[in-house]
Amino acid sequence: MRILVTGANGFLGNYLIPELLKRKYEVIATGKGKCRIKVTDTFVYEEMDFTNVQSVNHVFSTYKPEVIVHAGAISKPDECEENRELAFDINTQGTINLLKAAIPLNSFFIFISTDFVFDGLKGMYNEKDSPTPVNYYGQTKLLAEEKVKEYVGEWCIVRTVLVYGRPQMGRENLLTLVKKKNENGEVFKVFTDQLRTPTYVEDLASAIISIIDNKANGIFHISGVDQLSPYEMVIKMADLFGLNKELILPINQNDLKEKALRPPFTGFDISKAKALLNYSPVSFDEGLRKTFEIKNEN
């Protein structure tokens, strides 16, 4: 089966593509710029700007993918708030371009979305809950979701929450950034008034593969099981390494004037994924050890 992945140079792409190759899928990895995927297996890499119709049509007509995993996005909420035209072009119009190119091929379309489609007033959302985003990033992803639902072929929307894990391409995430700054004696401010169910990146990749294997349609919530604030996540990491917790300052959203609002309490009910995909995520403690490649001695 021929699978095309957008955003292949990104965090998820660097974990998903090696797993697809292990299962002997034919992978067409696409992204902006040169290939930055650290795998030795054979796959095709094509530069593709999915905001450009001609670029999309060229790649689709050349490779005729049977499955599309659309992971490419602009995902920083403040950046989306500051440059709404760019955010819409990438997150919404880019998805529309891919959907149109997929129609003649009848490709199975998998769209990676976010917990930020919710307002965060309830928390532990299931797939039947109504999305009401509080920032423009969430709005662009929800608009894209609505277009995916109109697709004439088979589709799947995968919503996920605060993905973490070992960086592959040098780009830090919350945990690795705080560790580095702490070891350098730098203060770091972390939110206490936002709750999430953080998602270990390998779990997300395995869920996507299960969706492909089972051709699972509809919406799936994919995340971890532990509901934690970013501050609690960082403190667990600090305990693991014996870091100086006095340098980790708890704050709330009102203390830091960000351009985009964040939903306070998201996190997912993953019962559907457990039942239909046999999804079984690691605990946050185990994901933390995997992130920093610490062997479990138990």
C-alpha cells in the first residue's frame, strides 16, 4: 500500500515513517525543504507545498497514494493569531487542496487534528463532544475537520493532545527545553492552570498505523491516560533528574500575556480508541523515561 505523509520532516513524521517502513508500506514522505528524516530504509521523499495546488497535483498524479496522512500544519497558537492569513492558508486551505487531489484516487484521508478545537471548560472530551475553539489555531483546524467530513471517500480525523517525546531534529519540546535551561541555571515559567492528557509520540504513531491497518473511519481521540498540568509534567521530569525545582516557577495564564488564549482543561476520553484500535498508551512516567532513554529497572 502506498502512503503519502505530509509534514514528514516534523516531530510526528520522524516517528511515523520508520514504523510504516517496518510494516513494508511504500512511503512517499513530503515536506518543505530537504529531507530531514533519520531512517535508513528506502522511501521516496518529495518537496511539496500543500498550499500550492500545482505542487500537490504533481505529487499526487506521480505517486497516486492510496492513503494520505496529513500531519503538516502551523501549530503554534500565537503564530496563528499573529498571522491569520498564513494560518488559514496552511491549516485549512492546504487541507482542502489535498482533499481535492485525493478525490479522483479515492484515497483514504487521515487528518491529524488537536484538542484545541475545544474550549477547555469541561475536560476529558470524547468524540461526540461539540468543538468550540477559543483561538484561531483551533478555528483553522476545526474548519479543516469540517472539510474532511465532506470528503466523498473514506476519512479519519485523529485529534491528539500535547505530544511529547525525544526530539529527532534538534527542536526542543517542553520537557527537554526545561531540562536544558535548568542545567544552565536558568529560570523557566510553567503553567499550573491548564490540564492536558499528554501524548507520547510513539503511541500516536502506533495509533495512526492501527487506523491504516484497520481502515478505521470517523473521529478518534488519541492521547495519554494521565491528566497533568504542564507544571506537573515538568516537576515529574525534575524529580527524575534531581533538577533544581526552585528554578521552575508556577504561573497561570493571566501571568503571561500570550496573544492566543489556551483552553484551560482539555484531555481526552480515549475509550473509543481502546475498544476499536486496541490502543494502549504508556503512562506519563514511562513516556518520560522513554523520552530521555532511561531504562526501567523494575
